[in-house]
Amino acid sequence: MLKLGVIVSQKEPTAWVNSMVTVVKSNGDVRICIDPKDLNKAISREHYPMKTVEEVVANIPNAKVFSKIDATSGFWHLKLDEDSSKLTCFNTPFGRYRFLRAPFGIKSIPEIFQRVMTEIMENIEGAEVIVDDILIWGSTIQEHDKRLKDGLKKPENKKELQTFLGFITYLSKFLSNMSDVSAPLRVLLEEKNEWCWEKEQDTSFNKLKDMATNAPILSYYIYDPKQPLTLNVDGSSKGLGAVLLQNDKPIAYASRALTPTQQRYA
């Protein structure tokens, strides 16, 4: 979380200090949360209306084809200002830290995230949002596919780029060499860099868009536990990638970007 820029060490005194809570996710990973029960009592909520499944179903009476997209680590896409960040300070056995991105546990965050996601998706036809779940629907396969592709429009700022990369990250297990392809876009998210969309970013964006809209290729091969597997790995100066094969058919992809420090190892 430190390397991702989600939290930062806090040395100076702060008005609030929260307890740390760990939650084991369904995939076995550990999620670091805070227990801000006292802080929550002092927070003013937006009371933005939260959608329900029933409301979404009522809005899509002719829907027959769906794609469900999850905004990976959705709350972390919300950057906190300095004052708000200091409210999230929490204790650990290794010292105190504070969140630079919205943490789990703050009662107002789901409403804020719902509002932001609704504003981002409001002009995309056939899209419904429930917090960090995005539903793209159509009455036919052709209509669904067109809406899905039209929804992947070129980002015009860092906020929109974060949303796009969040969607792409969700599909990462279906996309080969994603970390390398997305490297020119991730550079734009660094705080030290100004927004400058050039040919390199355009090429990266278009390739990721094509990869995402063709991701269902994996669904045509069914894994057979009795057959041998082949693991192919690859690496570059910017990222690592792997593909798991059976009978020369891809079952799953994996990739990760290298940090600036890791890029200097070689």
C-alpha cells in the first residue's frame, strides 16, 4: 500500500487516530481497513441516493445480454485532500500511517463513490452503476457489444484515466501482457507528471481497448484437470507477464508492472 501510494507514514501528531482492522477477502488476500467508529460520529454525510438491484432491474426491462464490471479497489480511486487524509490516521505495530486514498470503513465513502461513478457513467447508454459494480446491458449481442466499446472512450484527464485502468485491471486475467501495454498510460497518473496525451498513449489506449473487447476468447476453452499444463513467462524493463496453457489454448493470463526501483534491478 505504501508503494501504491495508498498510505503514507505519519510522524506529526494528529487530532484523530483510528484502530487498524484486517479483513480476509474471499480470494485469501488481506484487506487493511480502519475502525473509525468515533470519527464516523463526527462525519457529515452527503446522503446521496444509493441504487438498489430492484431499481436497476426496473430500468432495464428489455435487457438480455449483460457485462458486469467491478472497479478494482474502487475506493482507492478517490484521492483525499490533506485535511481529510489526517483524519484517517491509524495505529500499526510499525508506527502510524494515514490514507492518501479513501479507505474502507468511513461511512460517507460509499455515497461519495456512488455519486462519482454515476457522474462518470451518466452519458454512457446502457450503463447502470451500483457503487463499484458497473452493468453494461443490451437487448441484443450487437447492441451490448457496441455499448461496451463506446463506453471505453479516450480519457481526457487523470480521473477518467483511473476509471479506465480500473476497468482494464478487472479484466487483467484475460489480457496478455497487460502491464507492458498499459505502461505509457500509468506514467500519466504519477503526481510529478502533467497530463500530456501523445501518440504513445493513444497507441496504448487503443490496444487495451481492443484487448478488452476481445477478452471472451478464454471462455471457449474448458480446463481439464487431467491434462498437463504449460506455463509461459516473459518479462521486459517495464513489467512481467505469464500465460497458463493447456493443449496450446490459453486458460489464464497474469501480469504486473515493475516499480521504478524494480526497473533498475537489471
